[in-house]
Amino acid sequence: MTDTLSPLHDEHVALGAALTSFAGWQMPLRYTSDLAEHTAVRTAAGLFDLSHMGEIEVSGAAAGAFLDRALVGNLSALRVLGARYTMIVQPDGGVIDDLVVYRTGQDVYLVVANASNHDVVLAELRERAATAGADVEVADRSAVTALVAVQGPHALAVVEALTGLAADPDGPTDVTPATLRYYACLPMRFDGAPVLVARTGYTGEDGFEFFVDTTAAPGLWRALLTAGAGHGIVPAGLSARDSLRLEAGMPLYGNELDRTTTPHDAGLGRVVKLDKVDADGAPLPFVGREALAARAHSAPARVLVGLQGLGRRAARHGYAVHASTQPDAAVVGTVTSGAPSPTLGHPVAMAYVTPEVSAEGTELAVDVRGRREPVRVVPLPFYRRPR
């Protein structure tokens, strides 16, 4: 099957990007070097093409109530132009995907899914709407929507320097990018075209995302590079995005999250709203509720922890975690993500381990290509941006 090309494909080729196949898309892996792009986002700004993500619009008077039943979060309580991190799970509580949901209007929600799960999330939402008899429209907007993100400490300066960005005549008059709250969005215009500006991000830095029609995306991309020229902006690829999110302790579907994992397993039980109630005050029966309620009150079989490498060799996804560096030490877990940390100067990893070895400061070992490398359990995230 041929990969889908981003609406910014020609821009990436012109910039000399190394392209890779990812979730059925041809996307930029890097433009110059992973280290340079990672460092630019931590110290200045990086520009990312995220057009491979899935955008699904759920609308109708019953949209909020439907999403309350379809997802683990309480989406009907989300304020208009607010955003929320949530999940869609199986009846047994296993995670189908982690999502960001934006309430773009009183009865309109934008569900953003991971590229690899776009098709299944769309199908699940449609099936759950049909099963519940919900009077909602579930529309796939992915093919006509591009997503571009500016991340880094200079992100706001870049956005404020962006020529062509203007307030939406029908949008709020008391909010600007500078006053936009974290996990909120703002309808604006770019060269006259509608653009939804959000302040969320997946790097551990401040940043803005631009949801825009695919036809307007190349002009926006070039304008952001021009606006950021004096603020150190560089285009950044998927490789830097992965190392940045790892330092920030953010889960990646297929690594920290999958269908065998519940939100509680991943330390994300806070997104599961067991206190949701219906109009009569009775517990709301959302998909997965019974299984997640039981899991919330049971002892964990495994715990997601951060690991600091005490040597120079980095752990990687799938590597075994052992109780010590001794040859006969028992296997106590598995690495989900790992890499050298450009910001911290030592290897870092996330891993699922048994509860008895999950305490901060516990020294363990990871089998790195046949050699036991010492690691220490540390709190997540590994990196927090200066405030």
C-alpha cells in the first residue's frame, strides 16, 4: 500500500528532510540532526508537521452526553474552547487510543486520535453512536485538515510575529495567543482562512498547534518559518518529537499504552471519571466503567516507572529489566521507551516493573544487547520546563 503524503510533503522535500513511513504516512524523520532539532525545541523553537494525526468531529445536541458514554472522561463538562486529554477503551478497560478532545462549539467536539489508530477510533465512535441510538454526527475531517505545531520557549514569540494571523470575527474578543490557557483553543484566521489555534503540545515545552485546511497549510508552514527566523526556529521531525516526549514522560501509544493496558496501569487513572452521573444522578455506564472501577481499587500487577541510566548505553523498547546486574537476577519488567537524553546527558527510559521494585531510588539493570546496564528508578517526568 502506498503511503499517504502530507499536504506539506513538498515543503519537507525542499528542506532536505529524511522521510520515513509512519502509520501509513510519509513523514519527516529529521531535517538536519536529531540532536540539533531536539535542542532547538528545548532552547528556542521547533516546527512540526503533525498532519498524520486523525481529526474526528462529533456534533449534535447530544454530542457531549454521547462522548461521556463513549470515552472515559467527562466531556460534557468541558468548557467551550477547552481541551481535555482522555482515552477510548475496550469493555475490559484496555486502551484503544489516547486522545485530545477540543470543544470547539456548544455542540461540537473535535477528537484528535493517533495516526495509527485513526481508523479504529472512527469506527468505534460510529459503532458506539449507533448502538446507543445517539443523535450525533461523527464526521472524519482528517483528509481536509492539516496540523502544524510550534513548540519551545520561543513559541509565543514566533506566533506573535506570524504575519497573516488575525482574530476571528466570530471568536472571543478577550483571548489572544498570549492569554490562551494551557489545554484550550481559539478560532482565528490565517490569510483569511479559518484556523483553530490550540495550546497543548507533546514535548514538555510551551507550544501552539494550528488546525487548518490542507490548502492553506503550505503558506502557514512557510510563514511560521519566516516569523521564527529571528527566534531560532528549526523544522523538526518525528525523531526529535519522540525524544522530547520521552524526556517529558509522555506516553506513546504502542509503547506505554495498548489494548492490554488500562489507564491505571500507566499511572493515568486520573483521566478515568468514575464519578460521572446521568440526569438522575445515577452512575453513568460508560464503556469500560465496570472493569476500570474494579481496577481502580485493586493492587497493581505492574507499575510504570522512570529509569535513569547509570552508564552510557541506552535501554530501548522491549528490553528486559532485571532485579540487579547479577547474571542470575530475575526479570522484573520490560522497557517501553528508552533513549539517550540530550537535555539531561544520560540515558532515560520508561518501563513496566513489578510493584516491589518500583520505589524511587531502587537500583535495577536492563539487558542491553546481552550486557546488564545499571539503572535507577526515578520520578516521571525526567524533564520539566522552567517556569
